[in-house]
Amino acid sequence: SPSRPRDGGTCPCRVSSVLNRDVKQFGKKHMFDTNEETCWNSDQGTCQWVTLDFPRTVKVSQLHIQFQGGFSSRLCTLEGCRAGEEPVKISDLYPEDINAMQISFAALRAGFQVEETVLDKLKITFENSTDFFGRIVVYHLGVLGERL
């Protein structure tokens, strides 16, 4: 059964920016706190991103993401690598501009799938924000798979 290799507390995470540098209200930790009232809110600018450094090698099989409608990304690029290697492109995802949780099952959503990949680091780049100023708002980010 898939385990959740990313829980917010055991895996270092970095983000491109935080709205008004207000990490208490809009910081990265809010993507993983399971609180429906909190979120990571990027500052404005193109190509916002999130990186996850897993404490152990994982085989990623699913990506769960919940944007705020109007502040999502039309194109997300996933890159990953093993420790000591350069990141390589894994896939492009085309999420919808909606508030609902989106899951990376190919059967549920055409264009929103992730191939099983073994890695130690994952980078999600939000290439094309639906917001005029390039802001991204993520209420939930989950990476599911197996610890190796």
C-alpha cells in the first residue's frame, strides 16, 4: 500500500517566494498542515516552484495538489533526481484552474499523470499561472509513493 513519503515535518521543503515574506500567514508549511483554512501563497512573478528533499529514496507514484481557483498553474513541470545527480525532467502536468483536490491518476484526469519515478529530490515548477501577476496559491500538496 502506498505510503506518504512527504509529511511536512521530516522532509526539507523550499519555495520560490512567499507573499509579502509573511511566512507565518502564507508560508510553505501550510501546504502540509491539513488545515483547509491555510495555504502557501507565492509572491508575484513568473515560474514559482516548490522543492522537496526526501530523507530517503522514494518511488513517487502520485501527486495530489489543491490550488485556489484563479491562482493555479496551467502547466507544472516535474523534475527529480537521485542524491548527487542533476535534476531531469520527469513530466509535464496540466492541472485545471479549480479549487478541488487534483490527483495524478491518469484515469481520472487526462493530462494530469505522473510516471513512477525513483528519486531523492523533487521540484515542481509552476510555469504558467492563471493569475495576471504570476501568484500561486496551494492549499494542499501531497506526494505519495514508497520509501525504498
